[in-house]
Amino acid sequence: MAHRLLSSANRFSARFAFIVTVSLSCTYLCYSILFCRGTVMTNQAYEGKRCPPSKNAGGKKLLGKLDQCASLGVRSAAQESAAAQRGTSELREQTKAPLLSAAGHWVDLKLRNMSFAQKYGNKKLPNALIVGVKKGGTRAVLEFIRIHPDVRALGTEPHFFDRNYDRGLDWYRGLMPRTLDSQITLEKTPSYFVTREAPRRIASMSHETKLIVVVRNPVTRAISDYTQTLSKKPDIPTFEELAFKNRSVGLVDTSWNAIRIGMYILHLENWLQYFRPSQMHFVSGERLITDPAGEMGRVQDFLGLKRIITDKHFYFNRTKGFPCLKKPESSSQPRCLGKSKGRTHVQIEQEVIEQLQEFYRPFNVKFYETVGQDFKWD
């Protein structure tokens, strides 16, 4: 009898030990799965720094380490998005402040805008491009529009869609300034307008890109173009020699780039194969001088921006012959375009000007009809 009781007790002990062992094994397995999952999720959700767990760390200690790591500045995708939205909100609050000081000077929002974008923004492909034309006033449009707090613009001309296309979109994106979700990324390269491949290439980037074209009386534009070239190459032939194949019969040399650029309708027809007319906005180079606020108001409307840039921001510089931005409080000088802008044009005979006006007239008329705007160049 005693032997039976002892045998029963031994079996009970063995079963009990087995159950305890299985329970401990399951518990360990569950904790291991939880810890593994936490580590995998951490790797997926966070980039950059990661706190390595201690070799002897228990479960609670390890989870505490991960929480501490997140608190040290490693942010999830959701946190990044929240930060970007917070940056946008903060920028909007800042821009509610008065835009002009008591003295009527422009308070330069550009630095404030840059600081928010650099802190919270990302590099994006441009939403809008100033695609032309050379010597039309593209630099003025760029400098005027970039003071808007909702615009971030590249200062240099990247020439991506005409000279550097083989470098790829990632290279192009890398050139762009950081922007918030609420801001427009902009660049300008005037030679795009006359580059045959540019419309197709831009459309392949995005069919929704907005395009700004600054146009000017093609005769004046050609003279300005020649004046710029002459300042760099004093030994080139005269304007008349380059502009005509046979001046006595009024035969214009359309192979000269200075002449060909001004045949706007020929270039525009190429763009309209890839973009809707509503995606293109034409700025008058002449009105940009006489009424900069009006022209920039229409540019802001086209880009879907609030009209912040107004006539209060401009004054006419008689020495240069075009408008400049009023002096920011942070600067002792007004903001005018560089020394290369506003050169005195080469004097051209009136007869030559009239011959070129006659040549351009049919091109101008068709251009007016196509864009629905009379620039009054005749």
C-alpha cells in the first residue's frame, strides 16, 4: 500500500514539474515574440539613431530603453508629418503679423520663411516654372515672387530640362530649396521656352506643372539680347549685320537666336501639344516695369496665392529704369536687380527697328489671338 502511495506521489510530482516547465517555456516564448516584434517595428518606424538594448536587460527595462530612444529625437513618419503641419501652422500665424512697418518698409519674410522650411520642410520637384523668355524680365519676376512667404524659389538657373536632363529627377530635386506642404517650389530657366524637348520633358515630370512666360516686344528684346552679348564679346558684328540676310530687301535672318526667340507663337505651339492654355500665364515685360504690382498680382492669382505682394512693396529706380523692392528693415539698401540689369541699349537706326517690327507683326498677331491678350507691341 505504501509503495502504491509513493509511486502515485512520484507521478504527481513529475506531472507538476512538466506543467511548470511548459508554462515557463510558453511565458518565455511569448516575451521573446513581443520583444522581437518591438524591435522590428522600431526598425521600420524609425530612421537614424537607435538605442541598443543591454545584454542583461529584462522585458520592462528593454521597453523603457525603446521609449527613451524615441524621446531623444528619433521621429516616426507620423511625427514627421505632424511636424511639417506644425511648421505650416506656425508660418501662417507668423504671416498674420503686419507686413509693413510704420515707416512703410517691407518686413522681409524671406528669412522667416526659410527658417521654417529648413526646419520642417522637404525637397520637392517644382510646382511651377518660369520657362522664358530670355531678356524678357524673368529675373525680376523671380525676385519679386520669392518674397512671398508661400513661395520658395531656386536662385540660380539649373538648366535641367535643356542641358542637364540626363542627370535625372533625383539630381534635379536635390537642387531645390526645402519647402513646407503649403508652399510652392519654383525655379526659372528662360531657355526652356525655346528648347524643343523641354515641354515633353516637363510634362513627363508632371502634367499639372504651372508655367510662367515673361514676354516683351520682340524687337526691344532682340536689342537687349544683343547688348548683353556685346558687353561680353565686343568684337561681334553689328546688330544690323546679324539681324538681316539682306537688309535692302528686308530679309531677316531667322537663324540668329536673338531674332528667333521673339517669334513667340512658333515656340508656344510646341508647348500647347503638352499643356493646357490654363496652365500657362504670360507676363508683360513692359507692364512689369510700369505696373509691377498689377503684373505680380496676376502672377499670384495664377499660382493660387494670396495677394501679399502689392504696390506698397515697390518704388521706381530712375537710374536703372525699372522698379525695385523697398528697403527691408533688416537691410540698409533697397532690393534692386544686379548691375547687369538695366544696361543702356545699343543705338539702332529707326529704319532697322521699323523693318523688324514689320517682320514680327504677323507672328505677334497670331500670338495675341492664341493667348487671348493684346500686348500692344505695334
